[in-house]
Amino acid sequence: MPYTVPKLDDFSPAALDAAGRDLLAAVRQEAEAVSGENDYKNFRDRWMARKNGVLTQINDLWLKAAPGPAKRDVGARVNQLKTEVEQIVEKRRLWVLAPTITAEHPGIEIPAQDWERYIKDAQLLGQKIDITLPGIRRPMGAEHPVIRTMNEVIGVFRAMGYSVAEGPEVETDYFNFEALNFPPNHPARDTQDTLFVAGQEKKAQRDRLLLRTHTSPVQIRAMLDTPPPIRVVAPGKVHRADTADATHSPVFHQVEGLAVDTNITFSDLKGTLDHAMKSLFGSSMKTRFFPSFFPFTEPSADVSITCFKCGGKGCRLCKMSGWIELLGCGMVDPNVFKFVESNGYDSQKISGFAFGMGVERITMLKYGIDDIQLFYQGDVRFLEQFA
Ligand code: PHE
């Protein structure tokens, strides 16, 4: 027996409950029975047709017939029933449509819990669905090559027991120069090299702010933080008043290293850096140390590695020397320890080494990049080669 809307003479909540239950049971049962598209249309019209659909009938037979005091309650119930019936009908519509889509695209299976959403999306967009089209994919980001090298260098030293320290990019003259044993009129303090923060003239020289020219001030900060023994690497951004060209940039990156303990010798420095270079560039890489000068290390050295273009034979890249200069290093100058004496750094009892390397330079050599500016231009075609 198909469902027919009954006339009501009892408008008590209990009677309305029962009538509502019957109606919903009927619409659910009929929905179940709907199979094809024509079937669906009949079903929809039977329930929703403006003219004499079931929903219109309950409006007439229940709501309009309700006595004054019951109108409010009956109205709310009728509205609720309308919403529920509409949802049941819509659900059935999607259910009927789904096989058509899968049939048009054999081989594609839309999981039952998804097809409703697929169809809804397409309707919202007012489009026919072509679920074989690829989705909109957001390109994956990737580490910048400079950061990547930095992390590789850090990884090599972490594996040797080093921890990571950081310091501010806006430094005081004290940490950037004075505590690192730069004499008062050392050329490195010159406006040629250092970018000073303006308006600092009233301050004492040691308190004046500048953009750090190297990561070496982190050596001092780390030693003030941690008594010996200490092993840290300090990666970061540094600034110099250089005009940009293929090998210079006013902003670049360094990784600093510092190891202080009892009986640290120059051999430890050589062994450590030789190992690090082999880890970074391959085990056949050789290192060469030759004398240099830094105010905060004594003795100081520059380190070269085998030219990877020619393998040491001599070529244009290494200016026929077979070697490529890569970093600065040395044994921590006892004068530097004086500035951190209060934290247990007694140059009579301890010794240490430090080193600093330019991350862009390492990256350029590693990947054969000939212009440092490429790192900062943000050209995706360049960057995605490293992804
Ligand atoms: N800070 C030096 C520079 O920027 C490099 C360096 C670090 C040298 C530590 C020796 C020890 O050139």
C-alpha cells in the first residue's frame, strides 16, 4: 500500500510524532526502491511536486487544518519534515547518478563515501565532471641550496659531537671585533668592510651596533654561555659592505666552528677539517693547510681542497694550482680566552681551534654554480634544480 497523507483530528504532540514517523518511514522505504533515473523523477515529484506532492499535502492537511493554539507546533514539525524529506530525495538523486559517472569512466572507482562530494563539487562549479582530469597540485617547496649545504655541514659536525649555537645578526663592536682581538684600528673595522648601524656615535666604541661581518662573535657568546669543554658550530647570515658581483654579495652565510678542551692541538684541527671536507665532497678529497692570519687565531691557516674540476692537475677554476681555497681556521689565540676567562677559560689549562667557512662558496663549488647572485634572485628555474 503506497503511503497517503492522513487527515488529522488529533493535534497532540504524541499524535503528531506518530504521523511524522510514518511519513519518514514511507519516504525512506520508497527511496530504497528507486533504481533508475525515471524512477527517481517519479519519486521526486511524488514527494516534492509543488502541486499535490506529499510535502504540499501536509501543508494543507496538517498545518492549515490545525486549530489556532496548535499552529505553532505543527508549523515547526512540518518544516522539519520538509527538510528531512528533501535530504532523503537529494541523497537518492546522487545515488542514482553515481553509476552513470563510473560507467562513463570505466576503470575509475569512486569510493562510496566520496562520490557525493565529487558530484556536489561539480555542481557548485556548474561544470560537467571529468574525474579523469588531474587534480590541482601545489608544487612542493624545497630547501634552498644554501640552507641545504648549511644543514649538511652542520650534520657532519653534529655527528662528531658538536652542538649548534646561534648569535644575533646585529652585533656590537665588542663581540664582532674587540673580544676577537682585533686591534682598535684594524682595517677590517673599516667602513669599507663593515656595515655600521647609523646614529651610534654617542655610544662607547664597544657598544656600537653593526651588522656582523662573520660568525666568529658566536665563539665568544658560546664560551660565555658554556664553560669548557665546548664543541659548537654556529651557522648564520653575515654582512659586508661589498658590491655585488659574481663572487661577492653584501649578505652571505657562514658556518663557524669552535672546539675547546684540554690538550687540543693543531693535529686535531687538521684531522677534523680533513674529515669534514671528505664527508662533504667525497673521500678522495685532499686538504692542504697553509699559513694565514686572523687576529683571533694563532697560528692561523687557510685550507684548500683538491680542485674538483681537474682533480688537482691544474685548470682555469683553480688557476692552475690544483687547489681551491675554502676556509679559514687556526688555534684560538690566548688573547681571546682572556675575554672569557671568567667562565673557566684559562689559556694555561686549555686550548682550542676555530674555523669558519662561507656556505655560498661551498655550494657554488659543489654544484658548479658560477654566479653567487643566483642564490638570491629567487628564480624557480634555478632553485628547482636542487629540489
Ligand atoms: N671569521 C673568519 C672570516 O670570516 C674565518 C675564521 C673563523 C678564521 C674562525 C679563523 C677561525 O674570514
